[in-house]
Amino acid sequence: MSDSDQSSKKTVVVIGAGPVGLAAAAHLLERGLEPVVLEAGDRAADAVSDWGHVRLFSPWRYNIDPAARRLLEATDWQEPDPDALPTGRELVEKYLRPLADTQQLTHRVQTDRRVLGVTRVGMDKVRSLGRAERRFLVRAATAAGEIHDFTADAVIDASGVWGRTNPLGAAGMAAPGEEAAASFLTGPLPDVLGRERDRFAGRHTLVVGMGHSAANSLLDLAELASAERGTRITWVIRSASAARLYGGGDADGLPARGALGSRLKDLVERGDIALVREFTITGFEVPAVCCGSQSGPLSVHGQTPQGAQKIDADNVVAATGFRPDLDMLREIRLGLDPGVEAPVALGPMIDPNAHSCGTVPPHGERELAHPETGFYIAGIKSYGRAPTFLLATGYEQVRSIAAALAGDRAAADAVELELPETGVCSTDLPLAEDSESEASGCCAPAPAPAQQGFATGFEHGYAGEAARNDSPPQTPCCAPASSAETAK
């Protein structure tokens, strides 16, 4: 058993050592507070490493938090070219790991600490008397099963949503047989052209989803198919049209996004990708095991307007988005919007039924507060199931929270983040009524916002959407955010 440092400083446990979690630690230090960062992975930013092959849409200038930069500038750190587009791997190697390794943070970031639960010392969720005076108790476990308890004056959950994918079945529920089919399913952004090439080469892959994560996987699979005979691709969507993802082509104000949609549309029209519209997955049929291995492909059953349909596939890329892990917060008094599962005050500001583009205003500690005094969810997890999170928004969130915890109410309430104007969004493209929707409508050009480049379907996601290596910078104003904060 271990406990966090009991000093005269106010101690704040930060869950997750991803971009927003490390930024939170930097801001807390500047405010004279004591951060203890708990990371489930073996190293800081492990979740970002999972999508390290993906290139971001936004250049470096938008991906570095100001307080984090100030810590790094005191070292021999060389800031990357502000106009260059980093990959996830470069974000880790050139920014996040050097930040975690600074003298100020290296002993405050504890890895191999997966948080199991958050509560109050000696109190469950039900008890009220003297609740706000009790310290928080954060319980974490190592991969070996060792339990470590930490006490703190406040808690910031920046654990993100990576690894918590939405189910493939309809209405937010897993389809029958989905759990049994797990070995055939991949995450939203498999490394098709890299470390997972052998899994896809010469095989039939089914891609599910209509966000930018799905688009990037489809384009990578098409490139693989051009080099590896026998590689086949089927794409299923619940919508009647893929026009929303195709975008405006050459007329798109964001050239790279238009090019991405145009390439995908061309591949479908040429028949390189078989598109099945209005396909709702109703079940999975796993092949029998023979001689220690499965005897055939996975059968994916679905319903279309024309009736039942079955698609056999060797792999299924699940690009239908993410949802937050709230299980570890069962003993915390949360105030959540009933629809998007974001903090009550924030929910209406980010509801995808009303916000189809970059219309979410900057917000801070007041909007992120819960009935549990001193507890906050920050980063992409604060957006619950809403899709349009920007990485710079997460940095502003933790700046405001740190100011409030330090007693600087004026700074906490000051809006320091100026999000770019996004132009006028189309109103005749309804948001899809399922978890696939990453964006709705099309926006006029805008200065590049500070959003991470890949979309997790983050349809939900920890920041934005993945740009191809040969694509110029762009600002997907309607793309999901995916701040890839480590899902701890």
C-alpha cells in the first residue's frame, strides 16, 4: 500500500498521463499544487502510442499546452516545427514523453497504475454529512494485481475514452454474438500498412462506421489491396448515403478533407470498395473451432431495406465511436447530462443534436463541476458521447480547473481560449441516429483549431481526424475529437 505525498500543499490526483492529463499536471504545478498522475500504461501516453501511425490534421502549434511548453523550455527540448503535422508517435516522442520526463513531473507520474475506483475516505456515495471535508480515496492496481491507495484533496479524471468502443449492434447495445466474435474485431484505427499488415493482406475486411476513422482505414486497406492480391474490402453504413463523409471534394474549403472524401468516393465508384448502405448488424456467427483454430470467416448478419443479408469477413474494423468509462466513478456524485453523459452544464453546449460543427463555446471549471466538490472530468471524457472535442479545449479546461483549485476564481472564470470561427454549417444534413455519426454538415474554411488528428469514430474521439501523410494541414471543423487521453 502507498499513499501520495502528505505535505502542506493541496494534492490533486490526475487520472491519465495523456495530453490533457500531463497538461493538467503542468498547470497544477504552476499554481503551487501537488499533482499525482496515475497512468495505466507502462509509460506516459501509452494510449496515444496505440495510434502512433496516424498523422494529425493540426500542426504542432496547436498541440502543445502553454504550461507544458514552459516546463519543457527549461530543458534542452527542441520544439518541433510549428507548421509541421506530427504523427501520434511523434507527438509521444517529441512532446509527451519529454514532458513526463521533466524534473518536475518524472517523480509525479506513476505508471502501471490502473484506477479501479474513486470515492471519499471512509464514505460511500450515500453519506452526506461532512462529505466535502473528507479527502478523496483513489484506488489503483498494477498489472500484477497489487493495490495502491492514494488520498487527495481533489481529483481530475483525464483518462479519456480510448479502448471503450461503442458496440456494433443497433440502439447502443452489442449484437448477439458480438462478444464471442472479439478475436475478429479490431479497433477503429488498425495499423493496416504497418505492424498489422499480415492480418489484413489477402483477406476480406469489413469496415463498420461512417466517420473519418472508417475513411482512413478504408483508404489504407485500398492501398494494401493494390499491392496484395486477394485483399477485399466491404464497407457497411447505417445511413442511406455516404455523401456526408465524401464531403465537398474539390469544392471543399479544406483541401485535404475534400481529397480524403474524393479518394474514398472514387474507390467505391470503381468497385475497389463494396459499399452496403442501410445495413444494421443484427448478429455475429463465429465459425467452429477445428484442430485448435477457427474453420472459416466470421459471419456478420444484418438487416437492410431489402431484407436480411449476411457478410462473411476475416476481420471487422469497428469504427463506430467511443463512450466514457463511468464504472470507476460509481461512488462519486456525478451530475451528468442524461443524453450525452457530459457534465450537466456542458451537455447542452455540446449536444450533437444541436451542434453539428465548431459551435461549442469555450468553457471552464464552472461548466465541468459535479455535485462532488473537488472532482472533475476533463479532456475528451468530459464530452461523454458527444463527438466534437478539440484538444485545445482540454488544455483550457485544466487551466481553469487548476486556477479554481488554487482559489483564483477570476482566472478560473476568464475565457482564455479563442476557438476559430467555423463558418456557416449546412442544416439539411441530419445527424445520423446512431453511434456512427462523427460530423454533420459542412463548414466554411477556418483557422486550424487545436484538435488532434485522428478520429475515433471519437465519432467520439480524444481530438480530430487522421490526415494522410501526403495531405496538407486542414481543420475538420465537424470531425470528432479524439484527444486520445489514456483510458485508465
